Amino acid sequence: MEIQTKKEANATVVTITGRLDAVTAPVYEKAVIELITAGELKLIVDFDSLDYISSAGLRGLLVTAKQLKGKGGQVRCANVKGTVKEVFDISGFGSIFQMDDSVADSLAKLA
Amino acid sequence: MAPISEKMHCAAILEKLNELIEFVEECADRFGLETKKKFGLLVAVEEAFVNICSYAYPDGEGEAEISCATEGDAFVFEIADHGRPFDVLSLPDPDITLDVMDREIGGLGVYFIRKLTDDVSYRRENGRNILRMVLKRREDGNP
């Protein structure tokens, strides 16, 4: 898995590539918690290049979403599709996260 | 499609996850498991292995034994550990309707195992916990 972060005018976009599983989820959590600790309150997670997610990956998303919400922040998920979307849907995560069809959509909704 | 009968074993530690997933994926590809079903299988395999890594050997390290086989038009994956008797399928499903703030962190793994396989069963045999998952080759049931 690779994580890239990009600061936009009103949010930080976190792009995850590869696999978000039991091995890589802690790396994701650490990176996002660093962003939150540094004061970022609006996050967009871009799933466009993510091939795989398991319950450990979802747990990582949940931990960071709870932290953000606790501080009054927001997270939106962009480009969740294919098999990753299926895992979101069967877990109910598809309805508890804010989902958008593109990063541009997410940015517009956080503006 | 040739029948498959492959086994591997490895230390029950997360560092072995990738090796295990590659092994199962290679078997599933040879079997011709539909892509969507293969993805479900790999998630279920990770969940089962992570459970063993986390809970099977509280007093130290142990092993996981894995086998991939075919039964007619179904792919059969088994994973075993030598830990104390424990049926992971006895765990209740999480409440998947709760809001983000109310969601329990955890409990989803076994739910995924149930939802992403066509059949799953537990048995205790020769001092081992064995979890067996069966997936039909294709969703529509045609060979």
C-alpha cells in the first residue's frame, strides 16, 4: 500500500493505492492520525487506486473517522467502486460514510 | 479444469499474510474461480488468518495450516490451528446499521467470512480447530 496526501484549499486528500489489509491498515491509521493531530479537520479519502480492503482496513477508516468526528471534523470517501465497494456495502459502511463519485465532488461538498 | 490439492503451513503471524494470500490466489486462479468470488475468498481468508494470529496462541507462537482443494465444481479452503477449542462461527454478527460514532470496532471479520463464502463450517479434529469455506466456481452456478 502507498499513501499520498495532498493539501487542497479546504481539505486534505488522502490517496491510498494497493491493499488496505491487516498489515497495512495500521500504517494508514498512523498517517491519518498525524494529519488530524496536525489540525486537519476535513479529509477526503480517494479509493480510486485501491484494489482490496478487509475488515482491518474498514476498522482503520472507522478509527480515523471517529477521531475526526470527535473534533468536529468531516471525512468523505471518493471513488469507492468494484470489489472494494462490495465490502463497503455488505458491512453497512457504504451507508455510514459519505460517498462521492469523484474527488472534485467531495471537495465541492466540503466547500 | 484439473483438481487442486495444495497445502501450506506458516507461523501464525501477520507478516505471513501476503505469502498466504498469494498461495490461495494462485490456487483459486488455477481453479478458475470467478474474479468477484475470488475477491470474496481472499477477504474471508485474511479474516480467518488474522483471527488465528490474534487469538489462537495467547501464550506464544503457533502455526496455521492451510489447504486448498476442489470438490466437483466448488473450491474448498481449510485453515487449522492448534489452539484451545474455539468456534469462531459462534460469535454474533455485528450490528451493521449503527452510525459511525456508535459502531463497535471489530466483529466484522466473522461476518465477512459468512457473507463472502457459499458455505462455512467449523470442526474440532485431532486437537485442531478447522474452519472450512466452500465457494462455487461461479455466482450463477453454471460450470
